[in-house]
Amino acid sequence: MVAKKSASPSTCRQTNGRTVSLTRRRALFALGATSLLTAFASLESGCAAFSSLKPVDVAITNRAAESASRDATRELERLATLHKDGRPSVCFIGVSGGPEAASLSDATRERLGEIKSVKFFEKTAVQAALKESGVSANNVFIPSEREKFVDALGESVDYLLAGYVETRELDGEESGGKEKMKRVYKLELVELETSKKCEFVADL
């Protein structure tokens, strides 16, 4: 008499009439665990890369601020010669858009402060007007927001000047036929009476 072999509970399991191998289930579990560990490793790698971003290069920001400010200075001095009612007033809002913003703002304000033919508002007065009006520095050029800001400033303003850090796509000649991007520092000057704009751009 031959004894019947019983299925070992450690190797097979009966579920709704279908036999599922525990070995296969363990393999799938191991595969899932490996995928999860890989995902965590990728996340840690991404965080490490983010935390190791290069610090702001002061030499580069100063050079960009000098270049854009020099061009803006030339235009402001030209406009001053056309102004009939004393020195034109210029309100420099500051710089936004990148980690270099504070350095660019300080360097630009220092450079523009050397112009004697125009009147610049003090940084504290500008910040106080922004706070009182509730207007964001990025929205000062919107007519309705600009009006609230100027009212809070308490004095007439001939020109608004603001800086931005931007990323721009290179044209075909600059990129050598390949799509590439570059970061720039842009100063934008707006004459309030005519809404005429001028831009002064330097590479970062």
C-alpha cells in the first residue's frame, strides 16, 4: 500500500480552487521591497543634489549689476537732460526672482546712488510704501497696484525701476543649434507719464 503524499502547507496554498506558490509570492514581495528601497535611494540622491547647489557667486552678481546699472545710468542721465522741472525722481523697487536677488539689489542701488542728475527714493521709504499699500514688489507695474504704491509713497514719481532674475532660451546662433537656456539680470525702467519701458540686460 502506497501512502498518499499530502501537500506541504509551506509550499502551496489553496485559494478559491487555485494553487498559489508561496515561493512566487515571496519573490514578488522581495521585488516590491527592492523597488521601494530604490525609490527611497533616488529621493535621497535628489535631496542631496538639491542641498549641494552652488552658492551665489558674488563676483558674477556684481559684474551683472555693474553692466545693467551702467546702461540704466546712461539712459537716466539722458532723460534728466530732457526733464524740465528739476531732477526727475526715480523709485528703485529692488530685485526679485533668484537667490542672487539681495546681492544684485544692493549692488545696483549702490551704483545708481552715484547718479547726481536724478533723485532716488531711499530704500526704507520704498519698503515702507510697499508695506503700507499692501502691494507686492512684483506687481508694482500693474496700473491699479502702482497707484496704491505711489499714494503710500507720498511723493510724485517720474520713473519706476525694478530688477528681475530670469531664465531665457538662447537663440540659434548663441546655442550653436542646440536648445539651451541662460540666466540673466534685467533692469526694467518705466516712465509713469507715458508708460514707456526700457530694459537693460546682463548675463549671469
